Amino acid sequence: MVTIISRSEWGARSPFKPQRLSWKPWQGGVVIHHHGAGSWPVHEHDQCYGQMRSVQLTAMYPWPFLQEQYNDIPYSFVVCQHGGIFEGTGTQVRSEANGTQTVGANQDYYAVMGLIESEDQPSRAMLDSIRELIAHLRENHSAGPFIRGHRDVFDTECPGNLYPHIQGFYPVLPPGEPDPTPPKPARPLFLYSRSQWGARPPREVTRVDPGSRTGFTVHYSAGPASQTVRQIQNYHMDSNGWSDVGYNFLVDVEGRIYEGRGWDVAGAHATGHNTTHIGVCFIGEDGDATPRALSAIRALYNQANSRIGRTLAMTWHGGLSGQSTQCPGPGLRAWVQGGMNASTLPVHTGTGDLGGDSTGSTGGGMTLVRTIAAQQAAVNQLGYSPALEVDGIWGPKTDAGVRWLQQKVGAGAADGLWGPATEAAYAAHTGGSGSGTGSGGGGMTSVRSVKEQQQAVNALGYSPALEADGIWGPKTDAGVRWLQQKVGAGAADGLWGPATEAAYNGYLDNGAMLTVDGQWGPATIRATQKVIGVTADGQWGPNSVRGLQRHLNTWSNAGLVVDGAAGPATYKALQTHLNKMTGAGLAVDGAWGPATVRALQTALNRGQF
């Protein structure tokens, strides 16, 4: 078991501000660093704590000749010569140490620093601890398979004498010594809850008796494997007009599992079968499914059987009655027909950066607005009998209690999902007592404090910048409304609820951040190419047009001939799609011009194309 010395134990300072940048370590892995030039003498382990404080202080308050000032210690973890592992930014926040010369170096990699200088040799204790830390990050915190030296992603000599030890998956041992590393266990699968991937709140929810389930249906998205779950949800809600993403779960090529509607909610994946069949979508096209993706789908099937208490039929979308579709393509169809054979891998549904589903102990609907324990306490406050146990665990009793509260306060549909409407109705009923809004008001500040809202507005370039004082007023209200318009959060009402949080995170993670100027230039072309799944080279030609035509056929049922010839039919389909997805209000005239480009840029910025 890895022992980590916490920030509080070594006396870390607080970061200057909360950091909410996109963080996807499963796409990369770990980058190894050393501290700098020169040499440090090996001293008593107690002195390493002071060195940690010095490293953080220098990073946050650099000398005048140093160009970069960091928000915090820039490393995820630091390992000393005695083998001690010190927590830096940890597993929840991405590091700042890997630089920006390589795209994704900070977003996709943990940064692990050996507490040595360029002239020092790493000790065996340091190498062993780095190896154990990497295994821990892979097995428990989604670290990807790659190990890089800092110089592999940035123009530097770092990590000095650590570099020869990181050419493989684990540090290389000195010559002649046996490798004590035990066989590496199978890397588990990870399930991400709706709150973790930034789902928009559903417009409505229809719950299903688990006993009515008879089948398990495999789909594919028929789009590029680079699609995100947010993009698919946007298509389903904005283009199709559905209440939520259509599937119960989704799986990507890396085998990551994303909660869609969850186990006990009716889907929208196959007409006539949405209450009887659990729908799981592979994100990609025919031939893209990897062994880990197949293992993830099989793991969901096994879990479905276990939850329901019987064996469900293995089905595919096109094989269901009344379905005229090639989904999920010949490859996945044959796999399902052959019995869905795949390696058995464990599924991690723990807390922290990994999560379960919204019907289990970590869910219960819209817990970004109010935690489960807070919902239970609110139900009890209104006199519910018998009172709920305030244990933070979602179950039938809590579900019944929340539905009772929704009826009592007039929240509309009594669906058991505590979203903005329930929060507002509860606050009105109680006169604001215990409503969960933070000091200064501003709506839904249990999602994000007023100060954090002000910082987020400023981070997107609002001018004049707000004073981040945590006090709600007309200037902050105007700033939040500006942000809501910029990220495509729907109604610009100044209330930062789950919809705004999801849109803001989607903008940071997936938005193109284009200047909406109506100019069809390389930046806009690259952003479009990325979404439609063709080479993002900034050059628009027949191959890109074919990708656009396929995209519009898949997500807007355009019925275009995929011939690579741009013309009025393709442009009309594009304009229709933009109107459905973002309410652009374009005239569907097939004329390519600045208005269509501006609408496309807006959709790309919002992640709604």
C-alpha cells in the first residue's frame, strides 16, 4: 500500500485560486521531473518537509528574473531520496509543471518530481517509490499507460539522471539486480458519474421497475471515436429534442464507462424497447471497438444481470423488432451474436475522481445542487415521517421522501431529482432558510460559490474584470449572464446552476474558443475538422466535405450524398442542423456566408455541433 504524505502534513500553502481546468490523465500517464541544476546533499528525512515548502514557495513567489508564477506547487507528487511520497496538487487537480509546448502535456499527465538536482543520482528508495506511485495512480486514479521524461514533452534537460530509469513502464533497475516487481494486475475499468462528465440536467425522468428489464442492447455512435459524451448528449437534447442523452451507459475506445440515464431510468435508444432493454453505446464507428471497450460493455452486461437477478438477452440495435438500422455495425453485431466474449476486468466505482451511478450511494439526481445528505435533512425539516436517516446514501426511502417534498413545496414533477426547480421551490417555501445558496445570493451557489463564479467570469476574459470578493451585486450578475451567453448555457438568467456548470465545463473541455467573426479561416476549419473526425490540418477540401456530409447524415438525418462536393444541399443541411442545435435562426437558403460561419463558430465554442 502506498503511503502519501499529505499537504497538511508537510505544511503546504493554499493555492492562489481554485483550479478547474480540464483534467484527463487517462489519455496520457505520468511525466517525470527532477528539481533543477546543481546538487543537493542527502540529509535527514525530516528536512525534506522544509524542502517541499521551499519548492512551493519558489513556484508561487518566484524571483523577479523568473518568468512563470504558478498557482500552487506545480507537481502532482514529489518523491524524496528516502522514498517519501509527498502530495503536491494530488489526483483531483492537474499539474502545471509539464509545460505547454506539447498539446495535452498538462491536461493528460500527472507530474511526478524526484527531489534531486541535475548532478544527483536517484537512490533505490526513490526509484522504488516512483514505481509504486505510478502503479497506484494507474490502478486507482485513472493514470494512462505512458511514462515520459519532462524533456520528452518540453525543451529541457529535465529529469536529469532520472531519465535512464523511465524508458519502460517502470524504472529500470541497476544492472545485475533482479526485478522485484510483481506481475502487474489487470488495469481496472472506471465508471464516471453524470456529475463527473458534466452532464446537463434531464428535462424529465421516467423510472423503470428493474423487474421489467428483459434485454441488454449494444449500439454505436457511428461518429468519430473522439466524440465526447457531452457532444452526444447535446445532439440528443438539442437536435432530437429528447429529454436527455438516449443511452443508459456509454463506453469509449479506452474502456471508460460513462453513466447516461443509469440503470433504473427509461432510455431513448430503441423505440418500443426503452423500458425493457438497457441501452449501451460504444462511442465510435465500425471497427473502432478495442478489447478494453468490449470488456467494459461485457462488465456492464454482467452487472445488469447481477442487479436484476436473471440473465438478460444479448441484443444489438438493428436486431430488435421494428428497428431498421445498421447499428452497431457488422463488427459489434457479430461480437454480440457470438456471445459477447471479452476479458473480465474489475469496474472501479469508488469515490473521489471516480464515481458510481445516480441511483446508487453517490447519486440520487442533481447532487451538484444539493448533496444527498442535505436533501435528506431538508425532507426531515419539513416534517416527513418517519424521518429519513441522514446518511448520504440514496435509496427507496430517500427517493420517496424527496418526491414527497417536491409535492409539498410545489416543485412541479415529483420525480425524485433535486434540480434547480426543486431548489427554488424549496427556498420559496422555507423563506430561503437552508436553501443552499451562498452568502450574497446569486442563485445556485451551492454549485459554485459567488467568488468562484467571479473568478470563472474573469478567466473567460470579461472586461472590466470583476472584483473576486464573494459579494453578489449588479456587476457580478451581469458578468455571470455574459458568461452564460458565451458558453451556451441556455437562459442567461444569472443563476449558476447545473446547466451553467455543465456548459462551462464543456466549454473549457471541448469548446473551440474561436473568435466569432464569420471568417472561414484555419482555426475555424481545424475546429470543424476535429469534430467531424477528419485530419485537422486547417485545409478544407473534398475529404473534409465528405466528413461534414457524414456528420450531418448521422446527427441531423440530412440524407446527403457523401460525394465531397460542397453545394446548396450540404449548406442547407448545415444551416438546418445549426438551427436545431443552437437556435441560430439562420435562413435555410443554402448560401455560404458570414452568418452561417458565425453560427458554426458559436456551435463549436459551445460543443454543440
